[in-house]
Amino acid sequence: MSKAESKWDKIYGAREPNRKSRVDESLLKVRDHLPKKGAALDIAGGDGRNSVWLAKNGFDVTLIDVSSEALKLASELASLSGVSIETVKRDLELTEPTEGPWDLIIIFNYCEKALYKKVGGLLRPGGVLVVSQATIKNLERNPSPSSRFLIHDDELTALLPDLELLYRDASWRKNGRHEITHVAKKPI
């Protein structure tokens, strides 16, 4: 068991099962930029809250996470919500994500800059990437996450040079964090 797997299994193992889907506000805000349907990949999707929302909205969803406990919670939430999602256990610090092509990839609260550079190649032409991540400005009000897991407001544009920017918002959110939401499309 990797260090990351052990850490996240402990965190998710201590949580009560989520009995209803609570999609991230950033995903709802950008829904008009998403494809209408297709194959979606939720990278480091945790307990499945965003995956379940995507499945309810017509996507065939695959959720990748390092934690067996998170994947169990995601499967339970999908079942309770009347949808199905595929779950894949994978440590993305050690292995590559599932190959595409994908119509939609979402990455929420997972900062692995080397991965960001690769995801454009996993998208189908015309496919969309949505990243929502805390920025370095978050440290002005919050001691965590540490700067290792934060990005600068303009950094995603540099990390995703082959994708066309559709939407970008960096602001303080209701959850008290300074986050950026970045939506980009692979050219056709």
C-alpha cells in the first residue's frame, strides 16, 4: 500500500457515507461549457459527488482515485442515486491515468502539475477539461493546503498550452478558499 493510498483510505474510512450528491459549485457554474454527453473521466474523484452528477446528466463516467475507501463511497452514492459509474483504483503519482479518448475530463482539488501537462493528450478533439484548484492566494486566509498543492492564478494556461481557454475564474469561494476554475477545449 502506497503512502498516498494509506493516507486517503484513513480519511475516507472515517467519513460517514454520503447519502446525497453535492456537486461542486464550480462544476455547476461551468455546465454550459461541458459537452452534452459522452465519456467522462473524473481524476482523483474521491467519494464521487461530481461523478454522480455527471452520470445523472447523461455521461458515461469513470472515476479514478487512489483510495479504496473513496471508491467504495462513490459506488454507494451512485447506487443510491440510481446511476452507475465505473471506478478505477490508481495512484496517479506512480502510474498514468486511464487512456482516452475522453469527451470530458474533470480534476477537482488535485494538484499534480505533471499530470496537467498530460491530460490534453487524453481528450478527444473537441473534448473539454475542467480544473478547479486552490491557488497560492488561498494561503492569505488558510494554512492548508500547503504551497506544494497550490497553483498560481495564471499557471494552468502555461501547463495546458495545447488547449483553447473557454472559461477562467479565480476568486474566493463560499467554502472560504481561493480557487481557480479553468475550462479548456482540445482543438478539433
